[in-house]
Amino acid sequence: MEKKIAVILGDGIGPEVTQQSIKVLNAIADRFGHSFEYSYGIMGADAIDKTGNPLPDETIDTCLKSDAILFGAIGHPKYDNDPTAKVRPEQGLLKLRKALQLYANIRPVTTYRALQHLSPLKAKQMEGVDFIVFRELTGGIYFGKKELSEDQSAAVDECTYTKAEIERVSHLAFKYAQGRKKKLTLVDKANVLETSRLWRKVVQEIAKEYTDVAVDYMFVDNAAMQIILNPAQFDVVLTENMFGDIISDEASVLSGSLGLLPSASVGNTVALFEPIHGSYPQAAGKDIANPLGSILSAAMLLDHFQLAEEAAAVREAVDWTLANGFVSKDIDPVNNYTTTAIGDLITEHI
Amino acid sequence: MEKKIAVILGDGIGPEVTQQSIKVLNAIADRFGHSFEYSYGIMGADAIDKTGNPLPDETIDTCLKSDAILFGAIGHPKYDNDPTAKVRPEQGLLKLRKALQLYANIRPVTTYRALQHLSPLKAKQMEGVDFIVFRELTGGIYFGKKELSEDQSAAVDECTYTKAEIERVSHLAFKYAQGRKKKLTLVDKANVLETSRLWRKVVQEIAKEYTDVAVDYMFVDNAAMQIILNPAQFDVVLTENMFGDIISDEASVLSGSLGLLPSASVGNTVALFEPIHGSYPQAAGKDIANPLGSILSAAMLLDHFQLAEEAAAVREAVDWTLANGFVSKDIDPVNNYTTTAIGDLITEHI
Ligand SMILES: CC(C)[C@H](C(=O)O)[C@@H](O)C(=O)O
Ligand SMILES: CC(C)[C@H](C(=O)O)[C@@H](O)C(=O)O
């Protein structure tokens, strides 16, 4: 199989973790006789430094000409505490999501027995936890009208949703649920928000087309509790953009290590794969970051190419490093391996 | 001291838990020589059933004529899954918050050693946890313009904040921080939202007036992780309405029992006190609900009256029931006491 992969290294630890994934993908290509061709684009603080623009048009072009995108991480603290900054790294990612219509962010929440000692939760809390969050990614308050009054004394963010926006991500989530435990939970705030009531109405309608899927509805404040209190109750969680940002990050603590979690952002054409961790600037360039989030994102990319056996080979190699203690500093502060070393071990194992 | 207390029993288990608080307040009045006069108002599903209106004007009047409000709980499932319902219980509570300008919702997050076995978190996670969430309660997306297009294919919720709205709750939070561990964390999404950038700017300015308070800024998605990963880092958490709803409910799981947590909603004049748990309709009328959330809310009410010794007496009595296993079914499914029995025990102890 021949595939074009756009690579955006991004900010902070983005470049060093993504380099490991490329090694891993090359090992997969070798072993299974595929050819992956990489083209590089820039985005985020990196792109602002180089061009003044968090997402140059060439990067969008590069992505559109590819079959999938592998992305590192975004963000730099120098922009975070300056509420008046006109250009910010995150604008690049938001613009890319919109430009490529990556309307569904998919985050599996898995737990690793080898990491249970790192989890903030008791072991019994984690039994049977295996769910997946579908977050709408191109609508809602992220992309609504924004205003700051001229005298800077008032601000507005508008949250909007259309039926069509809700439908496309919902169909995707229902289809996933059909291939899993056949349960879907819509998370909203329908007792307060008009957009949430639209979500609930549209999902109630769509549910009729998926009669084998059991649907329930949960307010976001309750969901924030249930994810910790009883995470095993969930199978597919579907929610809007802002709630999804919060809920999926919260869910990520269950695993015991944020550094391990992958995500996919899919649309109608090209899809993007990235670890859920941030750019973690304090660790950048130190070769201590955990590359597994990126490498498992590469596994999701292989799944997206319908290369199930290849994806399984990557996951098996990752499990092997965990089982043998070939782990980074975030997982074992005493005996640990560098980012590069872990990438090499997985590459060789494959 | 003579005080007028408005009582809103509300929905579900609201009435039965609030009745226990009234007994407790009467015991306090007896012991310390105060006089509390109660007047009753209706709100929520209860008020809809009786009048068609989730918050009749008489209830607002009753509240305005009082020194404080003791409230039970709101909500009924028959409204939740009907996205087209025109009248909903929650509208009553939202309207009351607005009418009385209860702009700050204050929720202490405490942990009880006696309940550690019930907490989803490991014991070491909970060491030193003692923080308080300040949630802005009368602005933001809760009260912004709401629209559903005529063909019902699109919906809008507007989130707005003014500098003045941010200032008043922020000053309150900074003052609390001064009396505590002198740390304040603003939770926002300043990398995406204009309103969050306004929050950050205003809080940065106000911080200059409270030089003894250390301030930090955290994105809400990160906060959703940190509350579980490292809750001991927080002292005072300040945030806007919608984020506060999610974050404070999430934080409530730390204690091991939602049924124990109180809250205060304060404004410039009258203040309202309510347990954070919901109306829990499945348990209504069964005399099994945990009355401690309501009783500890009554303790906050006494604090609000500057009756510190009296408030301490209530908390001491609550601790005594916990230490002696006089607990409700949610805390001990095998050996437990009824709502009424726990109320009586606390009343007698005082
Ligand atoms: C970087 C930021 C804009 C982004 C978001 O909020 O969507 C991130 O938190 C994420 O979840 O991918
Ligand atoms: C009942 C509901 C409208 C309310 C809210 O969202 O504010 C509740 O969840 C709360 O936190 O007091």
C-alpha cells in the first residue's frame, strides 16, 4: 500500500515524540511491504516564529494532498498569560480542524494493568473500563462569533449548532457503538442550554435508526462525576465541542498516564492523529517525553488505513515495552529510558 | 439574635432533608438563645405542579424579606428528556439566582477520614485536600441570549461577561484566599474564548490589589485533570458559571459522598444555602436520603449570620454521627439510619 502522510511536528515535545512514530511507521512499512511518503508542514508557535502565521496556507495544502496527518502538539506559555495577544498557536489547530472539516475527535479511554499503580483511582474503580469519547470538533462555542467591546469592558462568545453538524458526528458515534458494547451516552446541559436541547432532540431522532444501540442522556455536571465514580458504565460518549474538551481530558486521568493516550480527528476526507498530551515545554529537547501517545496515535492512523494487522503490531510492541519496564520518566522516575530509546526499542521489536 | 429564614423545600428528596436542617436550626436556637422564624416558598417542579410557574413572585418576595434562604433540591426527570418542554423546574432556580443577584456560588471541598473507603481515589491522592470553588452564578452562557431557529434546525446560546460581573465575584474570592492558604487559581479557556481572556485580564488587574495572594491560571481541560491528579495543589478556585458547574461537581467526588456537601450562593443582600446533591427522585419519600449536605448547608448559613460557635456546634455534631456510624444508606448499605433518625440524633446531640 502506498500512502502519503503529512507530518506536523508542532511545539514543545511535539517534534521529538513524532520522530519516534515515524521510525515506527517506517518499521511497519518495511515489515509489511508498504510505502509511506512524508511531507512536512508547520503549525502553532513554531509557525508563528517562522512566518508570523499559526497556520500557513502551504500547511493546509500539504494536508489536503495527504491521506492522513500525524501531528505532535501545540502551544507555548508565552502566549497563555497575555490575554491581549493577537496571534496564538492554538488558532492554527482550530483553523486546521475547520479547514479540513475534522468534525469528530475520537479518544479511546483504555487502562493498562501495568500502570495501575500510577492511577489516582482505586483499582476496583477501573475494572472493566473501556470507553471512547466522541467530541464534536468544528462547531459550538469554539467557532462562534467572538466579541470584545471597544472599551474592553464586556466580551461575548457565541455557541451555535446546526442539526446537520450534530447529525454527522452522531451517526459516526452510533456506528462505533454498534461495533462495540452498543451503548451511547449523550452528554449535554439540556436543562439550561438551547443548543443542548437541539442535541438531545436530534440524537433522540437518530437513535430510531440504530435500534440495537441503547441510548442514555446525562447532564455534563453529572457526567463529570460519573466518569470518576463509575467509569465502567460508559461505552461510547458523545458530546459537543467544549464539553468534550473537558470531559475527555478528565477521562484521560483514568489511565494512569496522560502520556500514553492517542486521538484521531476525522472528517469526510483526510484524518489527523495526535497524542492528547500538550506541548509540555518544560520537557522539550530533553529526550524525556513519553512517545507512546504519539506512537499509539500512529496505530490509530494505521487502523484508519484499514491496516488492522499493522496497527495490532504497533500496539503489541507498545504493550511489550510496558510489560518490560522500558518506560519514560513520567511512568518510572527512577528506572527509565529516553524518548529515543523507547522509539528504537519499539522499532526493533516490530 | 432574631433572624428570618425563607425555606424552599423543592423537589424529590428536598423536603425530607430540609426538614432535618430545620430541626437542627431549632436546636441551635434553643441552646444559644436565638430566634429563627421560617416562612415557606415554592419553586421547581413542585411549583409547576401547583401553579404552572417554576418560581412564583410570592417566593421571590418571601426570599427578599428574609435574612437567608434554606433550599432543598430541584428537578424532575419528566422534564429532562423532553427537549420541547416550555416550562422546566430549573428555570425557577436560575430566575431566583438572577432576581436575588446571587452572584457567587461557594463550595468547600472537604474530605472525611471516615469516608475514605467510599472515595474513588486512592488515600494518598486525598492528603491535604482542602479547597473551595468560587463559581460565578448569574452570568455567562446560563443567562445569555438563547435562540432556536424557526425550522428548529439551528440553536444558539450566547455567553457574555462584563468586567463588573467578573470583578465582584473575584474580589470575594481573593478575600477568602487571604483568610486561607493565600492561593487563587483562575480556571478558564483563554486560549479559545474571548470571555475567558476578559476574565484573565480582569483577574490579573485585581491581583495587584491582593499582593499577598499567589495567583495562577489554568485551562479548564487541564483543571479537569488536576482536580483528580493533584487536588491538594488548590486553595481557592475561581471560575465562570458553566465551567464552575462542571468543575465543582467533579470536585465533589473527592469527598467520597456527594450527600455530604453543602454550598452557599451569596450576593449583596440575602444568601441561599443548599446541599449540592440533586433531587434524587428515586429516593424521594423513602426516608433514606442523606441529610448531612443540607445540615452542613445550615451550618454555612449560621456562618453567614456570623454565628461561628453555633456553626461549629453543627459541624461537631455531624462529625460525631460519622464517627459513630450513624449514617445513611448511601454511606453504609448494610447498617444505616433513616434520614429522620440522623436528623434526630444530631438535634439531640446539639
Ligand atoms: C489546544 C486547544 C485549543 C485544544 C482544544 O481545546 O481543543 C486542546 O485542548 C485539545 O483538546 O485538542
Ligand atoms: C439545576 C441546574 C440548573 C444547576 C446548574 O447547572 O447551575 C445545578 O446543576 C447546580 O449546579 O446548581
